Amino acid sequence: AQKITQTQPGMFVQEKEAVTLDCTYDTSDQSYGLFWYKQPSSGEMIFLIYQGSYDEQNATEGRYSLNFQKARKSANLVISASQLGDSAMYFCAMREYTGFQKLVFGTGTRLLVSP
Amino acid sequence: DTAVSQTPKYLVTQMGNDKSIKCEQNLGHDTMYWYKQDSKKFLKIMFSYNNKELIINETVPNRFSPKSPDKAHLNLHINSLELGDSAVYFCASSHLRTSYEQYFGPGTRLTVT
């Protein structure tokens, strides 16, 4: 069964610094996708970045990059140059391609960016 | 031109009542989902429909009944509401085989008193 673990319930970072949010996963499938979503205090779920299990390069989207270490089964999110607007809950999620695109989410990490 | 919309955004009701949440997507996707986010922010899938056919049905009480009248709509009806049903319910949509991202609606915050 799929499982996502986010061990950091909360993280603090100063504005303009980089921060890494941890995510480890467990799956027996060879083909899967890893996702990060941001949930600000307003409540909506915002897709940030995606990494496929066969992608050789780490995914990047602007200030977001995904540090994918397949052997370790980790998919950490790196946010460079943090901004006050980055304060939010961040969820790691996984989807096995053999299934029906069911997303399994981690418990989330609350990031607080201070001035 | 909202991609995935849900109504209502807030729903406050008493125990024992029956209520519905509606979801519509204008992205042309063939698959829609309902997720529940509890008070601890944990998100879990409840149901999924592909081309109006139920494909995912997680362990959810029978009081919850999804209905998909067409590919663009997925409604959630809840009978005999209980205190534990209080949560935020998210609708999402995607192409089952050709896209990886699921687009989420804004969520419906259900409060049962």
C-alpha cells in the first residue's frame, strides 16, 4: 500500500533563506508520481511541482525544486529565497500509475516565513 | 472562468440533516474526485468517478453517496449528518490517463452542530 511520511509538523525560516521540507514514501510499484501541494490559510490546494518515478532529473518550477532520491524513497521540496507569502501548509502526495490516480497525501508541514 | 468550482463554500447544519455539495469542472477532464480534509488537516480520498462511472470507493459510511450526472459534475450527498462529518470537502478533477495533475476546487467547509 502507498504511504507518505512528512516528519516535520512545523518549520520556520527567515525571509530570503532556502528551506527544505522532507517527504519519504513507500510503494511497491515501479511507476508512480510524486507531488507537492501548497495550502495557504485561505484553504485552497495549489499544485506546486511534480516528479515522475522515471524522470532522471529533479523537477524545478521557479523557486521550487524537488530533490528526488529514488533509492532512499525521498522527495524533498526545496524552496529557495523564501517569501512571506510562502507561509502555508505543504503536502507531499503520491500516485501509483497502476491505480486510478488516487492521490495519497502526507500529514503536511506548516511553514512559517518570518521577516 | 473557474476551473473547478464547488457550492456552497460554507455549510452549517444540524445533526441528522441531509445535505448536498455540488462540484463542476470546465476543464474537459474525464475523472472527478472527492477528498475529505479533517480537523488535523489530513486529506483522504473518498470517491472517484471516471466518465460517470464509480472507480474509487474508499471506506466511507453509506450515508455518503456521490452522484455524477455527467463528466463535468460530481455531487456529494450526505444523509443523517453526524458531528464527525465536520470537515473540509474538496472536489478535484483530472484526465485519468493523460495528465498527472489533479486540479482542486476551493473546498466546502461543512460544520455539523
